[in-house]
Amino acid sequence: MSSPRVLIYLLRRDLRFADNPILNEASKVFQQSKRPFTHFLPLYVFAAQQIEVCGFLSSDSERSPFPEARSNAAGFWRCGHHRSKFLAESVWDLKTSLEGAGSGLEIRVGMVDQVVRDMLEGFKKESVDVVGIWMTDEEGVEEKREERDVNKAAEATDTELKLWTDEKYFVDEYGRLKTLEIPSRTNVFPSRDIPFNNPRALPDIFTSFRKQVEPLRETPRRVLPAPFTLPPLPNSTPPQPAPFTIPSSLEATIAALHKPLDSSLGLSRVPPWPKDTHSAHPYQGGETAVHKRIRHLITSGSMTSYKDTRNGTLGPDFSTKLSAWLALGCVSARQIHQYLLDFEDGNTELGKDVHGYGKGENKGTAAVRFELLWRDYFRLTTRKFGPRLFRIGGFKNDTSSTWVYPQKDPDAQRKVSRFLEGRTGNGFIDASMRELFLTGYTSNRLRQNVASFLAKHIGIDWRVGAEWYECLLVDYDLSSNWGNWQYNAGVGNDPREARMFNPVKQGFDYDPQGAYVKSWVPELSSVDDPQILFQPWKMGEGMKKELGLEGDEWVEEPLKRIEFHVGRNTGRGGGKAGNKGGGGGGGGRTEGRGGYNGRGHGKSNRGQAKKRMVDKGGFVE
């Protein structure tokens, strides 16, 4: 009897069953008469440098061999409660789908390359032949390091590693291939959609890129069907090495991910959950949930109206909320595009009673495609600029800005703490920061204002904000998050370097009755005057006393007094910023200017880290 031959599929952010090129190919190859492998092993690893894994320890007496998974600039946990829950749900949903096709999913924790090394060595001891490792190519400093390290582990046992093109994006990056081989960086095939092969040819302005790939409706390839059956799992698989144990249920997995995380995440004053206020993102992770969501968006007319509602602030349907699933690859942009095509062309019954059905592309569906292309663009800028994504000077290598580094400035530490707690004294900003902490979500309009406020109005190192978003956002995406923070900090791809949002004017523009602020800042829920809601420092002494806000720092001394009067200021983002309550230190530092040495590879050992912004009562994104 011949030895088992196993093909390992190493998953990262491609957590979907349908439109998955690797699953599709594995299913087709296994149906051939001469099968190159007898078993198929999908494998997902909770990567120790990106998500804290000490909650998986077999007992409280054990100690994790890995440094804490904290960010570099501010020391936040890199993955907080909201995203870790969504991630676990997505992993387990895929596990269920794989089991339904006769396969399954093995879950591990640790450094990805070491997990692979342990797996290969374990199989070798059992005389099992691993014929290859397949994984999807991704952008990012850590992601490329993972790929190199996995390749070294594979080479050590003469195992072939194949990197597949990441197909969760909108446009085709490379020409379609007739073989399983995926082109290397030095041997790329011409793209069907992008008119260049060299990443350096990517325009530095999004509009120029968009014009190169339009028309967007005709661009993407067709989606791949879900495999009907898959090869079986190996009869036995090398176990998770000590000191960790893999939970046997979704609930236990979420509990393990949450166990190390302080519920306050280091904040001295945790925002309270406002009465009768609901999350705009009440969704579960996973492929099953996202397809349900897309069908709802179409049948409710929300896709059609997206262009008109996308700058909303309250409720689930003003925007698509698809970004969290896109970030983890639970759905591909092309699958969303296919839903839109079917609606526009009247190919299916879905949405047949909705205005615009069967009448071609409308401004709402066109706007959705436009946003999908933005995700592609940020991903390609990550490829073009590499580690500059994380450097204080950004893509532009800016050295003219004078940033305030809270690590060495006590006054800046105090400001950052108030910023994270949603106690800046600006109603629009505070509502967003509280919503973010409590739900893991805040709208795109608010994200732009928050980034502009931190970077432009109070001059704090913008990476502090990017890292807090990485921790809290349920829809965190490496390229989109860091690219957008650079954009709003003036060191990225924004052609208008001096762009600065006035959050008071923005409040009047996008929350004219103050409903959003009243929902998330309960101290102001009984206030009806938008001027006070957006500028609480203008509150009279009588109102302060009535609301119990006398002497409260965020009302008495806002971080920045930003003036705006209805009818007197014109132009989006206009208004005058006063000096009271603002300011702060300046000056740079060598490590600040130099940027990151590598994501998630801090020099401190577990339990011996230097003082960080998450310490109680001190430095807190």
C-alpha cells in the first residue's frame, strides 16, 4: 500500500468556500484519474505576532513563548475584542463549509512558519508524504516575511511551496494562466486589467489609476463556483505543540482570544453604552453571513441608494458594511460585482421588485464598484511603497512635518488618552471614538474626521491613530487602514496636502440635528442645539449645572477650540481653529522619523515591555 500524499492549503485572509481558486483547483485535480495527492489539509493559524494567543495556553501556569502581540508605536493590542470575535466566526463558518464538502479545517496557534515546520516534521515521522503547500500571496511587510519563512520551512524538507494570486480583489492583477504555476515577481504575465507590470508604475493619485482601468463594469473576471466535493483530510494530523490547546467549539475559541484582553483596553475612563443606542455593525463573521447581507442590500434597495446615503452615520443600511468580510476574504469583490451585474441585467429574481432592476448600472451600484476599486488601489500602493506604509513620513517621505510623539511628551500622553476615550470636547469626534470602542465600527465620514483631527488639528503622530483602529475596527484591512491614515495625515496619496476637515462644520453637514452625537455621547442626549452638541465648550454655566458637567475637563477645556458658525463659514472643511485648549509639544526623534523596523516584532519580552500607552491612567491609539 502506497504512503498517503498530502497537499496543505495554508489559509490567511481567503476565508471563503466559493470563488476560491485554490479550493476550486484542488477539487478539479482530485477528480483526475492520476491524483497527485490522496489527502487535502486546509490549515488556519492564529498568528502570534498579529493576535494575542496566550488565551490558548493549556493552563494558567503555562507561559507563552511569544512576545505580546502589541503595536509598535503605541503598544496597543493589535487585535481587540470585536475583530477577534469576527475572525473566529469567519474561521468556523469556513470550517463548517469545508466539512460539508467532505474535508475540514485544522486550526493552530503560533508563528505561521513554525506551525508549518512542526506539521512537516510530524508528517515525516509518520511516513506521510507532503507533496506541496499552497497559500495565497498577500501584501504587507509581515505577510511577505511569512511567505519567505514558510518557503524556508518547505525547502528544509524538499516540499514545494506555491503562492497563488490573491483573487479577493476587484480587478485582475495578472493574466490568466493555464497551469498551476503562479508567476513570480520577476516573471509576471501581462494583466488583463492593469496596464503595467512594474508596481512603481502605479500612479500616485487614485483618479489617474481609475481612468486606466475603467470601465469598471466590464472589468472583473467571472466568479468560480463552490466545489461540490473536496479530498478528505489526512487520517491523522500532527497535534498542536505545547503549551497550547486548540478549542473544540466557536464559543471556546472566542473565549480564548478574549481572555488576555482587558475589557477597558487600558482606558482609564471607559465610554458607557448609551441607552437605546444600537450598533451600526451588528453582524457575524463568515461567508454565510456576508451573502445574507448582500441579498438584503439588493432587496432593500440599499445598493441602489448607496451613492445618496453613504455619508450617513446611524443605522445599518446607509453603507454596505461589507468591508469586514472583504478584509478577511469571506467574500471577493468579484462576487459582489456579480450580484450587482445580475441585478442590473435582471438575470435572477433577486431584487426584482426594487427600483432599477434590469435597467443597467445606476449611480448606486456604480458607487459600490468605485469603492471596491479604492481597496484595490490601496493594496497596490502597499506593494509599491512597502515598509513606507508604516513610517511617520509616509509614502511621500515627508520630513517637513513636526509631529508630537506621546512617548516623550506627558502633555501629548494626556491628549491621546482623552482622544481614545472620546473626551476631546468635540462632539462629532467624541461620538465616533465612543462608537468605535463599543462596537468596532464607525463610518467612513467619521474616520476621515477623526484622522484629520488627531494628525492635523493636534499634531499627534498619526500612527497612534492607525494602531488604535487596527486594534478596534472589526473591518481592519492593512492597506486600507494605513493608506487612509496617511492620506488624511497629508503624507500619503492625497494630492491636496493641506486638506483639513473641520469636524464642527462636518457635523452640521452630515449630522445636522445632532442625532449621531446624542446617540453616542449620552451626557449630551438632552441637548437640542447643534452648536452645543458639536462644540460643548460653548455651553453656558446654567446648562453645565443642569447636565452635571460643571468642571468636567472635556467640556471646560477641549483639546482644540474649533470655531464654526452656521452661515458665516463657507466651503467644505472651512472654519477657524482657535488656539485655546490645543497645542502641545513638538520635535522629532530618530526612531519616530525612521519608522518601523518590522511589524509586530518588538524587542521586549513578554511581561517586560517598556511603559506603553495602554497602561492604566497613563499612555493610552
